[in-house]
Amino acid sequence: MEPISYRQVRLTGGFWKARQDVLRRSTVWAVYDRFVETGRFAAFRCDWKEGDPQKPHFFWDSDVAKWLEGAAYLTAVRREPKLEKIVDDTVALIEKNQGADGYFNIYFTVVEPENRFTDRGKHELYCAGHLMEAAVAYFEATGKRRFLDLMCRYADCIYERFYVRRDTGFTTPGHEEIELALVRLYEATGTERYLALAKFFIDRRGEQGEENICGFPPNYGQSHLPVRRQTEAVGHAVRAAYLYCGMADVARQTHDDELRAACETLFDDVVTRKMYITGGIGATASGEAFGGPYDLPNATAYSESCAAIGLALFARRMLRFGPDGKYGDVIERVLYNGFLSSTSLDGRAFFYENPLAIVPELARRDDSVRAEQRLHLPATERQAVFDCSCCPPNIVRFLASLGDLVCGEDEETLYVHQYMTGTVAFRQKGGERVLKMTTRYPESGRVTLTVTGGDANVAVRVPWWCEKPFETVRGYAYFSVRENVPLTLDFGMPVRLVAADPRVFADAGRCAVMRGPVVYCMESHDNEAPLCDVRLDRRAAFRVGRHPTLPVPQLTVRAWQRPVQDALYAVRRDDFVPTTAVLIPYYAFANRGTAAMQVWHLTR
Amino acid sequence: MEPISYRQVRLTGGFWKARQDVLRRSTVWAVYDRFVETGRFAAFRCDWKEGDPQKPHFFWDSDVAKWLEGAAYLTAVRREPKLEKIVDDTVALIEKNQGADGYFNIYFTVVEPENRFTDRGKHELYCAGHLMEAAVAYFEATGKRRFLDLMCRYADCIYERFYVRRDTGFTTPGHEEIELALVRLYEATGTERYLALAKFFIDRRGEQGEENICGFPPNYGQSHLPVRRQTEAVGHAVRAAYLYCGMADVARQTHDDELRAACETLFDDVVTRKMYITGGIGATASGEAFGGPYDLPNATAYSESCAAIGLALFARRMLRFGPDGKYGDVIERVLYNGFLSSTSLDGRAFFYENPLAIVPELARRDDSVRAEQRLHLPATERQAVFDCSCCPPNIVRFLASLGDLVCGEDEETLYVHQYMTGTVAFRQKGGERVLKMTTRYPESGRVTLTVTGGDANVAVRVPWWCEKPFETVRGYAYFSVRENVPLTLDFGMPVRLVAADPRVFADAGRCAVMRGPVVYCMESHDNEAPLCDVRLDRRAAFRVGRHPTLPVPQLTVRAWQRPVQDALYAVRRDDFVPTTAVLIPYYAFANRGTAAMQVWHLTR
């Protein structure tokens, strides 16, 4: 199955169009302004000297590259001359400062020029990969070749050093990313050596003798085993997700069934044992890493925004092996929850980490300890600026290219993975077709599909939470759609109490509330403390409404609370008092200042 | 109310006599052997030189001092010439190496002699305090004065330097202990300056300008406020408990109502907001400290054995202000749970930390991180040896002097705080009396009291968990007991589900099982995993029996489990399957190798 590019998809209204409008109007500029202020764009002049302010960090290239990639997607959908000028100016600086051998990296030009390709811990190939992705995106968006050509020169340089001469200080990237970028560069240019290099990095990872990454054990960078023998998702979650994307790309392009099977095993390990209900991954701040199976703490969840994006990118690649609803289900879970929670409703502030509970009392543990002993607690409010700004530009590029996730096609069928109001241009039965999709999803589960240009075979993903009786094959329902004859589907939009597997100890005895794909949460702004002890009434109906102050829906339901006890420990009593629980979408939490929040609730 | 000394109490059978027999037979020697092996006793020769093995640590004096104190209690109850010889030999070394000014500290004699009384972080006065306690105990146990005299000289030295000349590098101890020890020395000798020095340390604590303790904020060492203005228990839990003991002692000896009121406020803050159901205190390994109110995590509980002991010592001192059942209730809670859990059933291995849950899966979080980032998880099995061995000798001295906790008296009444089989010698109405107590407590709540030597007024603490209708005043029921006429009381020994205050987020939605004073737990040895999801049937009766392999009782009860789900997250279902939950006393956990364990259970 081939994905339908975002360039063939136009969102014309509804939930995601509104988010993309905020992106285009606010977010892309908010991130740009911060990057200008912090010197990230100016760093491309490569004129920083010891003693100057704003010393370039070794990941700055990648921060800007992701922003450039996002700008490319935005201008492809609707010309944005101001964005294009910024990209062109940056590309001019890259050209000016690129080495004769094609090398380009800010940090290793102005800070440690003597140490190029020697330190596996310093994101050199990761930065290269993001620049390559941006270059491909900009070429495809605008037809301009310069950026692409520069990055091909850089890729040639890396190929020469890592693959031909093998004279570098390490063999495989410390932070994966370039693998998937090289496949993308190969697909854009047809140059076989880029695929060969990607395959080389994949094949060599986890072989004997790999260099250490910043003192971490090999697990941290997924270097503990050859990738084809890896069966458990471990280590740094963003690294892992990008690696798995690269593995899936190489497996597809080289018809490597063993590698593809490893991808499937790893995907299943993530989504059946190590994924938050929000689609977030990464249980622990230590190593920004996966925990063991079923270890999914809520208040100290890491669940980095970039990792949620990475999981969606991985799922999108798995879909290319053929339709299976589980991949679209995961993408949907990420989109409406762990991805969307990353950004404030005004689009100008961001979470790096996306906790599933905020327990303000926990911070008191730090009252009497030294700085280095403090508990790592995620931020309780989104920040406009942060030093390690991998997430904001990743959010920009991911949301700008959202259309990439909507549909796929094979020779016979158009597959609809995600439900958004808009149009999708595709070819089928030898002719041009346009699918028009109209829906208020996720407010409503009704979706109307109309095809113009001729009849078409259309398959639709029936979401995992849908209770209606659709006949499906691997999660898709198949329809023959007549030209101009609307097909209306109704998946419903049920509110349900969802339980985690009993082995998830953090959630034992608790339920989450989901309405369709959207996870809801309680905030102390709307509910009486302590949230941890509020019991949702299992028999009561949820009422769907609008939140009185936030521009989001809310759910209300009868609930019960225990009175405060006379003593810290007392014989269990059944004297619950009634209350009303108010829930808002998880993605909208922390838009009213710091508050207690929780996703997993007691029930009664 | 004056406490009845352990020297007036003889345990003759039952639960605690068995534990004291293990102590006398095994534990005291197990700890002694470890201390000999690690060079702690030899260090008293004060001949260590740079380059030698077994460099003395700055807390070694206190480790051995607590052992000496325990040996004193043991030999007081039944002569132990071998123990006495060890004490006498050690005292001889102290005498030999004591300075002309009375100073004695191993570390500051052989490692940093130039830095005496300059480093608030190095336990110098803490070691002094424990040596003073041991000296008083040995004098009272044997009548031998030498140790006591040496320690009076040392106390005089400290008095001269800290109180008269004030030429030391710090004003108050970094680790409290000497305050209570000085009051004890004053009570044994009548020397007023020891009380004055204790009061000085109490009065000056938290005043401006105190030196830092190892880089911690002032809270850590309870130096954030003058002690009379402290209302919240904060910082290092053992330090706090010892401070509060010293405050209570000084308040009593100086009739300082303001200081006494601070003690009452702090006691209530601990037991109504910061105490585990086991009587353990100290929520967090960082700083070995209290968390904020209601922050009582189970799997990462610190709950140091020494802190539980410290809380019981504090409660014992509060009892001297007058009978109030809450103090005896807390002592009972500590004794049967957080204290007893510290020691293996064979008496030869110890917990420093006493977790309330063992979740083996948590350790997987450390798979891919650097050593310094590893999660602090308590040990899952008791250790025979550990470097920081404050707890094992503390356990020895506390269990050896258990009789100190049993009774108190005022002019009119004998108060029975704890129920143990044995005899208590006391005076009342001008004559000698003996109380004989017979009970199978905590197997049964029946206690028979017989007084010989004349009639007596006896008040008994009615435990907080007792459901029977006793008429009480501040937790005590009062009886006039006729000579030789047995009084039989029955408190029952009910098995009950106990809930924590709804603000304790770690325990929300869960119940603990207690039988009388004993907290029970589930171990995976006896129950199917995952323990976290087992639901005890709220309506089913508990069956009391004997554990098939451990020498402890067990409880069994109908319970329910959820089957493993098809997916990590699925709509909540009610398809529970029945099972039987097996619970053992918390104090007996971790005697069969590493296993999952939990104290707080779901119910249904």
C-alpha cells in the first residue's frame, strides 16, 4: 500500500483544519521567533567564536531543520513567501559554509572542528538526517533543488567516510534518524548509495564493538543486539522510534522479510506493553527511556512529544506493508492525545514531557534535598521556550504534514485511515478521482464520503473503540462507492470506561474515560480535591457538553467521594458522598495554570 | 507519668519473649561478628593509618555504641559475661585513647584530627550521644561506673567547647542525638550542666547562621526554624525523631510548655499525615526524608528501621507527659510492623529500608540508564552486612530494652501500654506490687492481669482497633484490681480492612488488612501475579490459620482477579474470576527470597 501524500490532501474544515490554522498563524512563528532569539538561525552563519554568546549546541541544526521541514509542508499547501525566504536564506548559509567534501554541521564547524565523526554521543548524523528530510520536503514542496543538492553532497560525504573509507570514530549513529532520512533521500533522487548507506547503518547496529553513547549501557541506544534479533523496545524512546522507522523503510525497499518481522515484533511490544493510553511512549525521565513491560507511571511519565510523533511515524511506515487497522488506531490515539497535548490551545507553548497525572504534593519531596537529588517531575505548564527544543519544531513539521496520515492506496482500493473534513486526490481504475470527506469527528462519529471522477473502491478503518457492527478485514470495512453517491458511515462516538491490562500496576483498579479516540482527564480547576479518590459512578451516564470557559467539550458524570477521615488509617467505611466529576479532553489540560490532573480514575 | 524501666519487667513467654530469645541467641552475635569483620571494634584501638585497610567511617563509633547499649540491656536481664567482657574491653580502649580534655572520636583521632568540632556534616556529636547512652545503660545494668565516668569527661569537654568557650566550627549537631543523650546523662548523674547543654542545643537549633549540612537545605536537618516554631515534620526522618525526643526530654526536665506544645504538634503532624500504616516514617530515599503531607509511596518507601525506632522512642517520651492512648497505639503499630519487619525471622539479616510494596518490574527502568540515574529501590531481601549499619545495632538495643515500653505509673495508677506475657514490678499505695500479665497477643486479644503484693489501680490502653465497648479516658480503661484476683480483658483480635485518608494518593482506592495491631501483606510466593490487581472480597470472611511453611499465622480470603486483556487498553468489563488471597504478617515478608509484595490491596 502506498501512502497518499499530504500534497494530495486538502483539509477544508473541522477539528484538524482549525489546528493547522493555528499552526500556520501562530505556532510556526512562535517557534521561529524563539529560534531567532536563541541564536539558532544565526548559528548557520558559522561565525561563532569562543567567548561569543549563544554558543551553538550540537543539536541546533536538527531543531532548525525540523522547522524548515515544517515550513516546506506549509508552503506546499498554500504559498508562504515569508517562510520560503527564511528557508532560502538558511540554505544559502548552508551552501556558504558547507565543506569542500560536502560536510555541514554547525557545532563541528565552530566548536569542535577537529572532532568530526569521532563522538557517537553528539548527534552529528542525527542533525544530518533532519537536514536531509528538510531538503527532500522543500524540494517536493517547491521544486527548488538547491537544498536537496547540498544535502546529497553531504550524504555523499557520509557515504564516503562511513561506508567506503570507514575511517570514522564510530560506525553507527548514536541517535538514530539518518537511516530513515537516507531512504527518503533515495526515494527522492533514486541514488542507490543512499539506500545502501541506510541499510549499512541498520545492519551494523548492535554488532560487536560499537562505541559507547555518553556512558549509557548499549540498551539506551538500541545497540545491545543486532536489530533483526531485537524483540523488546528498550532505551531512549525517540531514538528507538526513529530506528524502527528506518528499519521499516529499509525492509520495504530491500524486501527484507526478517527485518520487517523484527519491526512487527517491536511495534507489538510497544503498543501491547509500553504505550500510554495517550499514545505516549517513554516511561522514565532517566534515559528518556522505555520502562519494562507494563511499567507506565502516570505522574512521572516521560512520554516525550517527539516520541509520540515517532510512534505515529513508525505506524505510518508499517501501514505500507499492507492495511491493518491497528496501525491507524495507534496513529489516531497519538493524534488526539499524546501529540495534541504537547501544544497549548493557543499554539504558542509546548510540553516536552506529557504526564498522565499531575500530583502537586509530590514536589514537596524536594523540600529538604540537594539539587541533584530532586525528583524528576514533568513541567506542570507548557513553556514557550526551552533549551532542548527538539519538540516544538517536530510538532510544526508533524502537524503541517498531517495529510500524510489520512489515506493510502493500492492498485484496487483507496484506504481511509483517519477521518478529517477535506478532499483527497487519487488515481484508481486508470482515472483521477477525488474523495470528499465531511465529518465533525471527533465530536461525532458520522463521516460522509463522496467520490467524484468515477466509481471507486474505498476501505475505511473501523476504529478499535467502535461498537457498531461493521464487517471488517484486518480492521477495514470495504465499500464500492458510486461516483457522486454519498456514503455515510456512523462509527458512533461512545463514552466508555477503559481499563488497562491488569499487569499495568500504575493503573490497577482504575479506569480512563474515552470518548471515541479522545482520552479525557480531570483537573482540579473543575473538580474537588483530592482527585485521586474521586470514584466515577460505573452505572451513571456521561453527559456530553461544552466546557464553560475552555473551547473544548466536557463530560460530566455522577461520582462519589470519601470524606476526610478522623485518622490517617481507619476501618474502611462505605459512607461515600455524591459529587459530579467534570472531565475535559486530555489534550486540553494545563491551559489554565498549574492544577492537579489525572487520567486514571477510581470507579464505584 | 513515669515509665517503668525494662529492669522491672521480665518477659516470660509469648510473642516478644521468643523474639528476645532470638536476639540473645543470634542477632546480637550476628551483628557483633559483622562489626568485628568490618573492623568496627578494632577501630577503637585508634591505630589506623593512611594506607591501612578498613578506614574508620565517621559514624562507626555510633554503630558500636548502639551495640554496647544493647549488650548492657541484655546483661541486665540475665548476666552475659561474654557480652560484658566485650563492653569492658571496648571501654578500656576508649579510656586509653581519650584525650586529656575528655575528647573521644575514632574518625577525628585517626583520619581528620585537625578538624575536630569543625564539620557539622560528620556525625561527631551524634557519635558522642550514642556513646553516652551506652555508658548510662551499662552503668544502670551492671553498676560499673568506668564507662559512665569517661563519657562524663567527654560531655564536660563538649560543654566547655560548645557552651562555655563557643570556639567550635558549628553551634548545633548536624545529626541530632546528643540532646536526648545529655538528658539521660543528667538523669543518671544529676549533673546540671548536661541538661543545660542539651537545652542549649535545642534552643539554638534553627537560629540564624547555622552551618550547612553536606550541602542540604536547612530543612534537611530541622534547622529551618527555631524548634519551638516548627509545626511540620520535615527532612531526614531519623534526625527529626531524635530531635523530637530531645525536645520532649528538655521540655519535661525544664517544664517548658512551649517546647512541649511543639512536640505535640510535631507528633500529630507525623502520625496524622506522614506515617506509614506500619509505623514507618520517611517517604523518600532522597535525604532519607519525610515527604509532604500524605505523600507515602509504597514501593519506594524509605521507612528506615532506625526511623521507626525513633518514632517509638518519641512516643515513649510523650507518654511521660501523661497517659494518652495515641502514644501507645503508635508504639504498638511500630513494634508489630515497621520495627519487626526490619529483621529476618532467623534474626540474622536486616532491612535498612522497609518498603510497603515490592514491584520487581520497576527494576527494569534501570536497564538502559547510567549508574547515577538508577531508580532508588529498596532492597528486596534483608542483608547480613551493609556499609551504613546504623539499623542492626539499633534493632539490638531497642528489642533488648523492649520492657521499657510496657508500663508506666503515676502516684495512683499503673498504666499498661503494651500487652506481653511477663511480670512487672512496681510500687503503689506504699508497697511493692507485681503485675503478672498472661496473653497470646497478638494471636488473641485476651489478656489476664493478676496483681500480687496488694490491691492496685490499673489502667489499660484500649487499642484503637478494638471494637469492644470499653469505657475509656484518653484511650485508657481504669480498673481497681484486687490482690490475686485475675482480671481478664478481651480486646478481640478482629481482621479488618483499613483505608488510608483519601488524601494519601498512593493508597487511594485500596485497603490494607490488619488483624489487631498486625498489618498483613500478600507475597507472590503465595498468590498469583499480578498482585496489584487482586481484589479482596469486601463481604467475605477472613480465615485465620497457620502458614504452611513459615512459622507465622496467615489469613485467607476470597478474592477476584481480572483476566489478562486482549489489548493493553480495553473497555472495562466485569468478568472477574475467583481466587483465594493468602496474606501473611507484614513483618514476615521477604523470608523466602525475592518476591512481589504489597500491603495495599484492591477490594471488590
